[in-house]
Amino acid sequence: MEKKRLIEKDPKLKKDDLIVIGGAGGFIGGALARYFTDKGFTNIRGIDKKPLPEWYQRVPGVECLNLDLSNDKNCERACEGAVEVYNLAADMGGMGFIERFRVECLRSILINTHMIEAAYRAGARRYFFSSSACAYNTQLQQDPKVTALKESDAYPAMAERGYGWEKLMSEMFCEEYWAERGLKTAIARFHNVYGPNGTWDGGREKAPAAICRKVVEAIDSGSGKISIWGDGSQTRSFMYIDDCTKGIDTIMHSDELIATPINLGSSELVSINELVSKVERIAGVKLQRDYQLDAPRGVAGRNSDNTFIRKMLKWEPNTTLNAGLKATYEWIKKQFEARKKGRRVVE
């Protein structure tokens, strides 16, 4: 019988302990910096390769460094003095980006490889890696009426090309740094995160933001039409950003989940057609649908099985899609109107 490994208890995280967030200039990383700031933490270092004016959120009091974390020396600088490291840095975007720029997605493995080593050498207590549902076996996602994916469904491995394989390999690094070197790692497989302050234009946006923007554009132009990638039958679940940040914190600090991949996503399955209808109702409009059957569409169906997270954390993402979409639509509408008036916005 296998003996359970003894896990030493960490000292309580102090408000001035250094928290490092890779990818802090992006959507989720920026939201996480704000989350910890709101909880009273005063020593947060954010790193992103984007120039500072292009960061999605600049949180007051957070040290902001402009560094490319695919470089090992930059990772060493980023992790100096770190007590906890959260790696959300990656070249990624919506399905259009993931399918067209697989090499860029694969190269993100350099970020995690260097960051986890730098965190280990810096003596960090814990390390978080943002994985993705794209790590799951694509052969289980061929039907819009998909069976929700449980954590064991990543193997036998047949991850999404490029982005998915990078996530699966980086998960393995996290598992082995715990097994061989004793670094406490946390691994969350994100399922389509959306919300205010996210990418909403330019090719990297996810479906909820893209649809919200297209509805705003259709109303503004008076076209009465919306273009939809694929036939609209493909299904997904979408997690609101506030659930994501809470989930990251909870998973990171669970001793029962060390080096254990876990779903972090909503189990509320919706088709793209249904997603469009929801945004139409929020906007008070009905649009003619133009289906672009040759556009990237990804797998036919993907949903999160939340059995494991409910068991381990007695919690799961619970913001309804209707509530999250309303907040997202209103934010994107304001961004669109500001851009029309010539004001600078982050897209």
C-alpha cells in the first residue's frame, strides 16, 4: 500500500510577503494582482513583456516589470525574494490565434520551464501554473453534446495541437518539481475565462468578448448582422473572471491538491448560437446570423466536470453566464464608445 507523503505546513502568508505574478499585464494576471491587493497584500510584483502602457490593468502599489519571461535571466530577476509565484504568462488568445500561431503557443513552454526553475532556486514556497482545458484529449470532444471532461481524461494524451501540448508538458514539469525537488506546485486547467478588462478585439479575444463586440458593432453600424465562426452548434462552458481569481487562490493553498491538475471552470454548457442569443437579449436586439463555415472553430464540444473540485474545495465557479455576460457586454460597450471618441483603450 502506497504511503501518503508528509506535507509540511507553510507559515501563514504575511501581508508583506512577496507575491510574483507572471503575465500581470494580461487579463487574468491583472485581475489576480487586483484580487490580492484587495485582500490587503502589499508586496506584489507583476511581470509582462508588453510595454507598461499596454498592460490591461495597472494596479496601484504593484511593482510592474517589463520583462520577457521566455528568457531565463529575466525569470531569475522576476522571482528574486518570492514567497509565492503565479505563472499566467503565455502567448495565447482565442481559437483564431491558437489555430493560426501554434509555434508561438508552443514556445510558451520556455516561460514555464524557466519560471519554475527560478522559483525553485529563489526558495519560493509555492508555484502556480495556469493550464488549460485544451490539454484534454481532443478525441473526446467531437460531439457538441459532449460528456463533461474529468481530470483523468487528459490521458491517453491527444491534446490540442500547439497550445494544448504546451500546457500538458508544463503540467508535467510542475508534477516532477514536487516529486523530485519538493516545490509545492498547483495546476488549474482553465475553461474559457471571460469578463471585464479582458481582450475584446484584435484576434486574441475569446468567444464571449468577440460576440459582445460584434453585437455592439452591429448596433452601431445599423447592419443588423453578426458573423459567427462555424455553424454555431459547437458548445463550451465559460468562467467569469471573479470565479477564476478566487479559484486560483483556493487551489494554490490546498495541500490536498499539490501537483494535482484540477478543472477550474463553469459546468454551464452553452452552444455558440445560444451564447449569441443571450448577448442579443442583453442588448435588446435580434440580428441576422452569417455563419462562416471556413473559420477556426476548435473542437465540437467541451465542458468542465466539476465533481473533483466540489469534492476537494466544497466550491465551484458559480457566476451564471447571464450575469457575467451582462457585466462583460456593458464594459465592452463602454470601451467601444470610448475608442470611437478617440480615447485610448486596451484591446
